[in-house]
Amino acid sequence: MFEHLTTPEEIFSFKLGSALSMEHDTLAMLADLEQHAQRAELKTMFREHAEETRQQIANIEQCFALLGESVDDSPSPVTKGLAKEGTSTIKKTDDSIVDAVILAGALETEHYEIAVYETLVTNAEARGATEVATLLRQNLTQEESARDKVKQAAQRISQEGIAVRTSVAG
């Protein structure tokens, strides 16, 4: 849609479209992560976050409507890169430790999404688009919650791995 960005509004719309692509990419990643996860708790966590992601997509689409703009899904090369890296690493990893790799990739993705939403909320507020900012803040809150869940699961799994190695060595 945009060949050359010349106004803050165009930048915002471009970034909003990129966030839409980001969430579509994330939805696909979550399905892959659920498929490869070994632990049932992780499969459930990814399934639940996929539902949140669908809502986030709807929120972004509603933002475009509130702004009176057509929905544009600008590219999101970062999430495509994260997905490619994750897939490549999962293929190289033994199933016995793949959950740790999956959670590391999920945590990286959550951090990126949080940064995107923090920027969008700030810019929506600066624009005076309070309804848009509210919807984007909802997405931000969900991403922060997802990050916390992923981090807690990663810590548990990491500690289990250390405990196993310690008991084997001792």
C-alpha cells in the first residue's frame, strides 16, 4: 500500500498493518509449536494463546475501521525470520529437549510483539486515537501475560533439566 512513507499517520498505518501480518505469522507459529511440543501443558498454552491471537487480529482490524482506513497487512519480516529460525532449530533438536527450544523461540516472539504494541499504543495516544489505543493496549496486555506464562514454563522446564542432570551425575 505504501511505497514511500511521508507522514506520521502513514508510518502508524504501515506499522499497524505490519502488526496484523505479525499476528497472522504468530498464529501459524503457534500451530507449529503446539504440534511439536512434547508436554500437554505447552500444547494447551499455545492453543489458548492462538485464541487470544485471533482476538488480537480482530482488534487490529477494528483499529483500521476506527481510523477509516482499509485493512492493510504490511510485511513483518521479523516474525517471518523468527518462525524460520524456530523451525530450523526444532528440526535439529532431539524430542527429549525440544520443549526448551520451543519456549525460547516463543519468548523471543513475545518480546518482539510487546515492543511492537508498546510503540503502537504510544503513537495511537499521540494521535489522539483513544479507542485505537485501548484496543492495542488490550493486545499488549495479552502479550505481556503470554510472555509471563512462557517464561514461567521455560523456568520450570529448565529446572527439571538441571535436576535430571544433577541426579544422574551425582
